[in-house]
Amino acid sequence: MKDWLGNVVLAIAGGVVVVGLMMLNAYIQRIARVEERQRLERISAENLKRERLAAAQSRRPNDI
């Protein structure tokens, strides 16, 4: 009976560790996705700003 109870406790502890690691992995991946989205938004905003600046500085025939 003692060995059976010890095995059950070890199995439950192992399951808790596995589930905890899975939750930690999901959390880290979510943080990475958020950071990647923010990085892409920053790059997009910089590109848009650069395009607007270039368009404002370009000389058009109507502006001459």
C-alpha cells in the first residue's frame, strides 16, 4: 500500500510539473508574440513616417 501511494503522489507531482511547464511556455510565447507585434508596428510606423516625409520633400511639377 505504501509503494502504491508513493507512486500516485509522484505521478501527481509529475503531472503538476508538466502542466506548470506548459503554462510557463504558453506565457513566454504570448509575451514574445506581443513584443513581435509591437516591433512590427514600430517598423511600420517608421516606414510610413519616412514615406510621408519623402513625399513631402519630393518636387512635383505642380509645385514648381
